[in-house]
Amino acid sequence: MSTETLDVAVGDAIRFKPQGGYRWWEVRARDERFIVATQQAPFLPKGELQYTVVDLTGWQEKRYNGAGGGIVRSSLNTLGGGWDLDEEGVAEILPGLRSGRWDLSNRRVMDVDSIERREGGR
């Protein structure tokens, strides 16, 4: 992982490799371990968002669905993976992860080889 990951801040836009594609995610919350980002959900009305959570410390000890042994991203392990993505909902994700109330979903986990960053969003 590049040191550029350390520079990712709330309001920046990011995209991932190898799953990158052309779509950018907006960083909505960040701490020393996690990045929470959202983007417009495909095929849904404007304003309907999907989210992802990046674990920057990585999964050193575990490996699921071929992912692990490094930095990963996934959704929360909530029923259906859904989440209320208004400002209050986003604000609850980091404390829930830090406290152990939630973890990242093993079923949806993906490796992150690198993160491309665009400062200040789109």
C-alpha cells in the first residue's frame, strides 16, 4: 500500500485497485484504521448511496473468500449489508467498528492493492 493512503482525508475521492473501474467513492469518515466512503448506487434514484469500509490495518491473521493478508474493504456485517447513509448513519459506523459492535463482512470482503486519491473530491 502506498503512503498516499495516509493522506486520504474526509471529502477526498478515492478508487480502488484491482477492482477500480472508473467510479470514485467520496470519503465520508476516517480514523487511523478505517475509511468509510460512499458513491451513488447504480440503477437507483439519484441520492441513493452505497458504502464501503476500508480496513487499513488489514487482515493479517485471517483470510476469507481469497481476500486477506493485507488491506481489505467490505460492508458491515449487518443483516443484508444495508445501512442508513445520512450524516448520522455515517457517523455511527466508526464508533461501532472501534467498539467491536460491528465487524466487516467476511462474505463481501475484497483485497485492496492500492488506493488512488483525488484531493477534495470529484
